[in-house]
Amino acid sequence: MIQLFNVGKSYGGVAPALIDITFSVKKGEFIFLTGPSGAGKTTLLKILYRTEKYDQGQVLVHGMNIGKIPDRKLYTLRREIGFVFQDYKLLAKKNVFENVAFAQEVIGANKKRIRFKTWEALKNVGLTHKKDSYPQQLSGGEQQRVAIARALVNSPKIILADEPTGNLDPEISIEILKLFEHAKKAGVTVVFATHDQDMIRSRNHRVVVIKRGQLVNP
Amino acid sequence: MTTSAHNTYSNIKSNLQVFLVSVATITVAFSILGLFLVIFVNLNSFLTTWSEKVQLVVYLEDEITDGQKQSLEQLISANSDVESMTFISKDAAWANFKNTFSSTKSDFIDDLKYNPLPSSYNLKFKPSSDRFVRIREFADLFKRRQGVESVEYGETWLGAFEKFMLFIRIFLLAVGGLLGLGLILIISNTIKLSFYARQEEIELMLLIGATPNFVRVPFMIEGMFQGLLGGIFALALIKSLQLYIKVQFQGSLQSIARGMEFQFISQPLILGLLASALFIGWVGSFIAIQKFLSSGNTK
Ligand SMILES: Nc1ncnc2c1ncn2[C@@H]1O[C@H](COP(=O)(O)OP(=O)(O)O)[C@@H](O)[C@H]1O
Ligand SMILES: [Mg+2]
């Protein structure tokens, strides 16, 4: 459950990045977050992940007021959420398996569990055959799959995905979308940011639209 | 714990040169400090051996009564620091004196019609580190007693000795403190470099749910490991130097003072040195990481 109440955020520029945003996402729901480039989608996701602070309003994630979490406790929030970054953020020096396993390592899982969970996550995104490859040896779609596997490997309750299909061909985009829908079926709450209107129309998920930092009716 | 150790290992490996330079610097700094300590320890034991001969002599007035004498003897036997007491009567003192100067026999001594020397108690003290302070306190007690003419315990010499050792102590502390401060800066710098070499990875760690401690611990271990290695190398260096000096100069040392030996720093000092090396490594890396964590957590 994600709840935003009158959230406002300014980077100090002429216009605020977000103005008076109020909406909520139910547990296990899949929503598209859309709007033109520069509308504030990334900013909104960053606020939910607390990599960006907000100036006004309140944000509750699982009832937890995330503005009140001290920096040293941020990991508790981050462990609830799998984040798929727009730029993947894969480590070039680690291979596919190690990149996914990394998310398990940093939360202190034991070796046996790391191997099992990583294998399972790679299987879910269909990349077990590439486990020894390095990121630069992969296509954009494959890199995105690795990033998704890493976001899912710790079994988060929420997935935030920032334009995960932004740079991908339509067919591959649908394959990627299906991975998130698969996670939704397993009970994960998904917020999927995209400006791909064809993709949005092809599905029945709820759509949240922002323009110039404000919610608008779809 | 095993992942921390593994992370420390890969931190060091990815930045081996910086690590080695840092360890070498720590080794040099601790060698300097250790060398001063060895000199101090030996100077201290040398001077202590010499000062073993320090005695407290209580000179008595000629008119002293038996009662006053008795009360003085009681005072002496009540002090557990006193190892032995010898009473030297006027006559014995005079005989002694004449004996000592018999070779330079002067008419002046023979011409004296009376014995000018006082009788005295000669006190030897048990060895202890604060012996001088106790001798002084005890001497002050006698000064005020009736029947005592004067006391003597080489106070000027003792005072100079004490002041000198105090000076050396302060000097060592200052040098140690400055070196420690310098080392903290060096270590924190090394850790910072080690950090920057893996910045992308560390930022990602924090981003995907690592606790600050998970990030911190491998670097703390690295810092402490650096300190410890430097400390151990420095001790090995000083030890070999000490062995060399011992082999080369033991003979001439023995001729200065019998039973003297060129010593290495004591076990507690060794442990103290290693502990401070660890501590310095801990502080150095803590400072480096704290800066990073407080600036980089939300980005
Ligand atoms: N770090 C930043 N500093 C200053 N302005 C920013 C920053 N990030 C985003 N913005 C501005 O905030 C607005 C929303 O950006 P963003 O959230 O990235 O939009 P979207 O993801 O929908 O394209 C834009 O006008 C953008 O220029
Ligand atoms: Mg964006």
C-alpha cells in the first residue's frame, strides 16, 4: 500500500517538479505512471524510494511515514522495494549472475540462499544461459532483464520501475512488461512509469497521469 | 563476517599500491616512536640502576638523647620501604673518614683535637618505581624531628633526574600524539581512495538496501589491518635493531655498569603499541567513511 497526500517537490527551478499530488496504490495493484518527458515521473518514484526528499505533504509506504525515516534506517524502506532504474545501474565488473547476487549479498543472505534465489530470479527473466556474460556483452533488453532480476531477487513487496522499456523495441518491451505482470500475479505491488501510450492501451491496468508536476484525469 | 572479510580482501586487492604505501608509512612512523620508546626504556633502567645507590642519611645532633634516638628508630622500623638501616656512631664515622683519606694524609686531620663528624643513620630503600618520591617524603619527616641535625639524600641529583625523566615522558607523549594524528590522516586518506575506487558499487549497495554497517565494516577492517601490519613491521624492525646493538655493544655496556643489558620495550608496551596501531586504523577509516556515508546516502 502506497499513499501520497498533497505531495509537493521543488528542485529550486522556476516551476515545481511536483504539485499537490494525492493518490494511492493498493497492495498487489499494477499501475502505469505516465506523462510527457519532464512531467515528474522519475521525481515521484525517487521520492517513494527516498533517494529524493519532498517539501510538502506526506508519503506512507505500508503505513510507514517515509519522510520520518532517518538516513541510517533507510535500508528498511529500500528492502521493501525493488527499484528498476532508467539507466539499469549494472556493475560492469560483475557478470550477470554476480550482478543479481549482489542484491542478496548486501542484505547479508547466506551463500546457499544467494545461489538459489539468484538462479530463480534469472530463470524468471529467462537469462540463465547468459549468467556468465558481462553487461557490455548484452543487448539493452537483456540488460534490463538483469536489472529486473536484481530488483526481484530479494522478493520485495513493491516494484518501482522507471521507464524500463524506454529504449527497447516494441516486441521486447512487451516481454519486459510481462515480467512485471508476472510479479504482480505473485502479489507484488507495481508502479510502472512509461510514456509508451500503445503499451498502456494494450492493457487494462489503472493509469495515473501527471503533466507538469500535476495529476490529470486520464 | 565472511563477506566482510572477503570485501576487505577485494578492497585491498583493487588498490594494492596505495595500501602498501600506507602500511610502509605507518611502519616508519611507528619505528620512530618505538625507537624513542626503546631509548627511553633503556635510559630509565640505566639511571635506575645507578640510583640504586641512593641512600637517606639522617645526621644526628651530638646532644641527642636516648629517648629521641629510640623514637627515630621506631619511625624507621615502621616504614616498610626501608630495606636496611645502619647506625654509624661518631667514632665510626671518624675512623671511616680517616681511613678514606689515609693516602692523602694531611696534617690538618691529625691536628684536629675533636671529632667534627656527627653520628648518623644510613637507610637503604627497597627498589620501586616511586622510590624517589617516598625517600623525599620520608626525609621531610625527619627534618622536623628533635635530635636530627640534617638529612641528606642527594636531592639535587634526584630532582634533576626526575625532571629529566618527566621531560622525556612529555616529549614521548607529544611525539606519539603528533605521529598518531599524522597516521590517522594518512589512513583516512588511503581508505578514501579505496572508497572512491569502488564508489559506484558502494552507492549501489546503499541504494539497494545495505545497512551503513555492512558498507562500513570492510573498510574499518582494512584500516585496522593497515595499522596492525604497520605496527608489527615496526616492532620487527626495532627488535632487529635492538638485537644488533646488543650483539655489538653488550661488552662495552657491561663495563659501564655491571648487570646492565640493552633492553627491548616491555610486553605491555608492545601490546600498547599494537593496540594504538589498531585504534589509529579504526579512527582513520571511521572518519573517511563517515564523511562518505553522511554525504552519499540519499543520492
Ligand atoms: N536533480 C534535478 N535538479 C533539478 N531539476 C530536476 C532534477 N531532476 C529533475 N528535475 C526537473 O524536474 C522536472 C521533472 O523531472 P523528472 O521527474 O525527471 O520527469 P520525468 O521523469 O517525468 O521525465 C523536470 O522539469 C526536470 O527538469
Ligand atoms: Mg524520467
